[in-house]
Amino acid sequence: MTKRRFLQDGRTQSHRRRRLTPVNADPAGTAGIKKRKACAAGASITAEAHGPNAAFIKRHGSFRTALGRIETQRKSFISNLKASAMLPVMARRKQENEIQGSLFGDLAPTVPAVRAPRIEPRKLNAPAAPTSTLVPPIPADCYLAEIAVDGPVAGAFTYRAENFRGQLAPGARVLVPFGGRTLPGFFVGEKKAEELAAQGIALSRLRPIIKVLETASQPLVTPTLLKLAHWMARHYAAPLGSTLSSMLPSGVRRGAAGARLRMVRATQPPEKLLEAARALLLKKPRQAQLLMALAAMPGAWSSDPAVADAAPQAIPIAAPELLAEAGAPDSALKALEKSGLLRIEEIRAGHDTDDLAHTDEHGKDLLLNAEQAAAFSRIEAALSAGTFGGFLLQGVTGSGKTEVYLRALKKALEMGRQGIVLVPEIALTPQTAQRFQQRLGFNRVAVLHSHVTDGDRADAWRAVRAGEIDVVVGARSALFAPLPRLGVIVVDEEHENAFKQDSTPRYHARDTALELARLSGAVVVLGSATPSFEALHAARTGKLHHLLLNARVAGRPLPPVSIIDMGEENRESGRYNYLSERLVTDIARTLLRREQTILFMNRRGFSTVITCLRCGFTEKCEHYDITLTSHRGKAAAMSAPYSDSAAALQSRGETLLCHYCGYEKPLPEVCSGCGLPGVKHWGMGTERVEAEVRKAFPNARVARMDSDTMTRRTAYLEALAAFRSGQTDILIGTQMIAKGLDFPNVTLVGVVLADTALHMPDFRSRERTFQLLAQVAGRAGRGDKGGSVVIQTHLPADPAIRAAARHDFESFALQELQERRAFLYPPFTRLARILLRGKEQHKTREAATQLADALKAESAKQAAAVEVELKPGLPPPTLILGPSEPPIARLEGFFRQHIMIKARDSEALSALLNSPAGSVLQKLKGADAVVDVDPLNML
Ligand code: ADP
């Protein structure tokens, strides 16, 4: 029996029964806004139904009775597992691993996982229990479709589909009636009429599908993607319909198309065109003009310089440009096309062929060094085997990981297979993205950066489906490109948080890529200089093959790193310096050598805290519990470095900005708390760094790159091009400049303040600090001139900073992993975070307490069920922490509470979330709740 989904979506049991009672019942329509809100907020958990449970439901009709039976069954399942304790340990572990089916985050448990009680999905738009014993016979031509509706409901519903027989492929998009509304949905499988009859459901209660939106024989959700959606919906506790929907770019769903460019290409050499022009000159002067312009147009012709008398080859040129040059109308162009002298071609405007990397010399294959060759040969072997293979390619910055990815992709293409390359934020890594295009062919590779329009993205999807594109490079959603012969998935910088989606379905692209590769028999290469501890743990426990690139290419050393203790620096100088003496000296030397400097500051704005010296009042956001950052703007920073007189600042338009919601207000002249003058700026962001640098080096050419200055993609590319060509001496920026940039003339990297991430209340803050410092440091010394790094910090003894300065990932990881194990954090456990938000503080708190109590009781029950197996020192299957106030206690006018669940493995986690206790989540009063499995954001 196929696996089914069911959403316990915020309704009571009686609600649910009502929904499931007759006549194409409309859960969304009947249960009202509250439920829709809860569902939209992701307040849903799913349970999976299996064969025996389906039988219970059928036999007993009542949901409650079935649950009771299921509980009995669960207990017997557990006792069977307990009996298996006599099995040899290895055999039992194997059995457990099969149950878990998860790659990351298990504690190599020595006790069996507890299975969730299985609940039969109420997936019909008709009742599950008979309402009449007289069910009319089913007509022979009956054809029923299971539809996962893209709305605030989970699960699949049954519709009649006789009118669309032969038009429905699994994954096809349809429109269905749902209550009083028409909603899109996805065909997920056929429903046998006998099943319906056995459930005593009359056909007359089912409504028909309204329309099939994709009549093509190849739906954009391929069968493999459909399976992936099922996995995601279960793993991330998300509704199936919205999971499927999130796989399709919005442009595809809307039927958008990208802009087209008309290009003209001559079909004859220039002299023939001129000959034809002479003949037309009197009768058709405009056509003649057009031909003459085409023959003479620079860029319209190229010839092979290697062959002395090579005939010029026609290059397509933009039609509007040609028409303007010739002063001819479009009709002249069309007439000439008819006469066969030229061809008009249409290309996709979004096809990214004109960006900066064209000037790179990355077109050819490089000769792999020994480490690269060893890594590639293992990937190649897995590709040749044609089965799933997972690799962690851990290589220091500049060790040539990208070259290994390229070879893997080339190999896959040679084998007739296809590839996906995921990069954390494509707008930030144009160099990497374009290397793929240059090496693998512009026409076969689609680069989907965040500035690609919806229409262009939709075009790319269709081109992929039509088999015109073999490699898709993009951010996490590129994973869902409908490539039918997927052979390799690369996840570059796999440790990056950008791979986790922060709305439903809250999936992690790395983990989802692994599942997709398993389903496709493909190879996954996770690449990083500083792997996530999840990937590292998987590699150490043999779940991923570990490939190492320990040295930079061409024997280049990693740059030496100096740590500057800013506390000591300031004590000595007796005033607060933003740039240390050492950093200033090093920048001066770099400028003298005509080399370049990158200065990294991971906070934008000017000052991060505005406080009154008299009363201590701190400026905060009106909607959030967050301090406001002051912004002076580019012009202000450039014209006059700074003066702390509030009146002076205000006259220059200094504003206070909330970085969470965009709330903005002018810097007040007097303190908003006591009304007296004397507000003080504390902390620094990129604007302050820019002002300090300009003050210290008035003649240097300085550029700042952060989300305030780089609002257009072209601005980013232009700034990078200026830096590459040497027009900029000092580049200041946020993490925008920390990754992927490969500039050989950069010989100095300064980290202006390394501590920002360390102060985050998050168990990953040290891991993130190390990752970021290693990435930034990796921008220095990539050329033959070498380079060095200066890290300024107030925490010079912090293990993450010290290890980063030694480029010592291994011992840092070892120490951190020991702590994670001791405190039961991932990768040794799996986490889920339940975030509640409500309009009233006490109701939110009450709801959180009620939910936490229910979860704690269930957790204790489940622990007791496996008690016999528990060894001293081993944690119970799940631990419930909280409720407590999260670091951001108020957001968008809502009060917030959160509950953390630590689970020994993913099975224990879903057992808890899918238990009856989990369903309390949907009955909460006065608060919405969102479940985030494997959360990265703890705020
Ligand atoms: P990573 O992705 O590990 O940071 P890259 O793949 O960007 O490293 O490689 C760093 C630089 O070394 C690039 O300029 C790349 O062209 C060059 N490179 C990579 N492999 C080789 C090789 N085998 N021989 C010569 N140069 C190489």
C-alpha cells in the first residue's frame, strides 16, 4: 500500500470527523480562519499510515477506537523489538539504521527506536466511515484521482477524473473544487474504486477535477520529485500539497514566460550582402540600407585567426540595434528573412552570457594535482557504478574543489546524465557559477541567480523538461529542476545556513539533495573548507565518503594570521580605535606595493547601539525587541567621516533602522527616554569602517559592498569587476565578500571585528565564527604574491578564533564535537524547535506550557516503553526543553515562546511529533505554532 499523509491541522477530533463526513467535505471552509492561519503558519504535523492501521480504520470506523488499537499495536511492536535485544549488537544496529533511514544526527543508538502510532489518512473529499449500508454499484468507467491540494490542508483527497483519463501523469497540476473555492493541486496517484467501495463511500459524494493544468505528457514534477516531496513532507512535517507547490518556481505556476530577444544572423558573407544591397538600392532602398548595415556592423562577423584566409562567420546581433543603425523598419527585416539573406532567431533574454567571468581564463580543463585526481577518481568510480554515492569533499580554500566538481559534472554529461550545482547564494558567487557555464557550455548550463525574473526561471524549467539543459546551477530551489537523468549533485559550501528554507516546508537543501540522489541513483558531492559538523560526523561514521584536499593548488601556502587583541590595543592608546595600529600599517604597506586589501565586517550600518549616557535608554524597534542600527548612507560617509554631534548627524540625514523589519526613524536630536541631549553611538558596522578607512587613507580608492550599496545585481558585478581590474584598492564588505572570490592581487585580509557571531545565543555560534573566519582568510594569498590576514577581536582566547588563526579545523572540530556529544546537541542528536506566537503574552505562555507538558508526558511514556533497553548514561529517546522566551521575545507585535525537542534520532523525533501529544499543537488557544525540524535559527 502506498504511503499516505494526514494533517492534524488544528482542529479537534470532532472537527476532524466533521471534515470527514459526507459530501466532498471542505475542511478549510468549515473550520474557518483560525485553522487556516494555523496551517499557513506551518502548525501541522503529519502522521504516516501503514497497511495494518488502514485496516483498523476500515474495521472500526471510529478514529478514536482505531487510535486505541494502534497504540496496542505500537506496544506490541516495541515489545517485539525488545525481544530482539538478544540479537547480536551489530545486527540490531543494522535493523535500527534501516528503521531510521537517516543520514545525520543519530547517536548510534543501542536501543531500538520507538515507532509513531500510525494513523490512517483521511484523504478523501468524502467520508471514511459508511453513512449508508447501501452503496450504489461502481460504474465500469470510474476513474478516481488522489490530489494533494495546494492549500492550508495536508494529505491527499479523492476526486473523480473520468474526463481526464489519459491526461494525468503523477505530479501533474490540476484545479479542483475545495469547499467554496477552486484550488490548485497535484495528481499523486490513482485511487482504486474497490478501495472506495470497501470504505462504503458513494461515488456521488466525490466531485470531479475541474481542469488539468499540464496536459503535457511530462509534468514538471517528475516521478522522482514526487517521491522526494513525500519524503520532505514526512521529514519536515509539512503538507504534501504545499511541498509540491514549493518545488515549482512561481513563474511556472503562473504560466509566466521570460522576455525574448530577437537576433539577426546573416546567411551570406558580407560581399554577397553588399551585392544584394546594390540590386535592391532603387526598388527597396530600406532593405538595401539594412543589408549594408548588417555587412558593415562591428561584431556581426568573426573569422578564425588561426586560418589566414578563413571566411568571416556570421554572429547574431540584436535586431533593435541593427534596425536603429540602418534606420529601417521591421518590415524590411522580415522581407529580407523571406528572401533568405538573413535569419531571425529568438533567444531568452535571461540567458546569462554577458557577465564578468567571460574575461576569465577558466575555459580549459586543468591538469589535476595528486589530491584532486585521487578525489575525482573515487567520484568517477561511483558515477560509473550508477548507484547512490555520497561524498564529503573537504578542501582548504583555494585547494581546487571547483575543479573537482567540474570534472564530476563533465563525466556525468559524457555518460548521458545530468547535474545540479547548489551554491548558497548565487548572486554572491558569480565567478563560480560562470565557471560552470564556460567549461560545460553556455547552452547546456542554466544559471538561476536570484535576479533572474520569474518568467526566465519558468523558461529555464521548461527548457530543462524539454531536454535542452543538462546542468542547473542555482540556490537551494535548483534542486527541484526536473532533470530526468540526474547523475550528480554538487552542494558547494554545504555548511552554509542559506541552504535551509525558513518557511514551510522548512527543508535543508543538503539533506534533501542526499535524499534526491538516493532516489535517482546519483552521486552527491558536498564541498566545504569547513564542513558542517553534521556532514563531518556523517563522514566519520562512514555514511559519507570522506575526500580531503589538504593543500592549496600549486603549493601555495595558507596565509599567516595575526590576532590583535583590541582590548589591549585600546588600553594602550587610551582611546577606542576601530582599526588597530597593526592593521593600519599593513594596509599602508599593501597600498604602497599596489596590491589590494579586503576588510571584512559582518554588520552593516554605522553604529549598532544608540544609548543615552544620562538615563541609559537604548533606541529599539517599535515592533521588535531589537536595538536599532544607525545608518549614515554612502554619501555621508564619503563627505565627512563623522562627528558625534547629534544635530550634525541628523542634518546629514542619519537614520535608525531595524534590520529585522525595516522600521526606520530619523536619529532623534535628544534622547527618546529622558528628552535630554547626549545620545552616544556604540559598536560598528561597515559604514563606520568605511569612514575610518577613508579618514586614515584619504587617497586610497575604497569601495563598500553590503546589502545597502549593492541593491542591483549589476552593481555587484560592476564593483567586483572594478576590484578585479585594480580600480579599487580597499574593498570593505559583509559576508558578501567573504566567499568564493578569487582575486590573486589580494594580499591582505583584515577582519575588523571577529566577535559578532560569537555573541549570538546559539550552540553553533563558535562553529559559525570559525567557518566565517576561514572563508574570509581564504580570500588572501590566492596568487603567487602570497598574503596575510589580520583578525581584530576582543576575545583573543576564544577557541574558534585561535583555531581559525592556525587554520586548524581538525582540532577545533574535535573539541567542539566532544562538547556537542556531552551536551546532547547535533550532530549527536536531532533537534526540533516549536515556536509559538500570540497577541497576548500570558495566553502565549499558557499555550506553550500546555504543549510542553503534553510533550513531556508523551516523551516519558515513550521512554518507559524502551526502559529495559536504556543503558546508564544514555539519554531517553526525546528530551523536552522549555517553554522559554526565545532571544527575540517579541516580533511583529507578537509575543513569542519556544520549546526545544532533542531527540536521539529522527525516528524518535517523528514518533513524538506524530503522537497524540503532538496533536495538542493544533488545538492551542491564543497562539500559533510552527514546527522547525533541524532548526538553524534559534532566535
Ligand atoms: P576552492 O573552490 O577549493 O576554493 P578553486 O577551485 O576556486 O578552489 O581553485 C583555486 C584556484 O586554483 C582557481 O583559480 C583555479 O582555477 C586554480 N586551480 C584549481 N585546480 C588547479 C590545478 N589542478 N592546476 C592549476 N590551477 C588550479
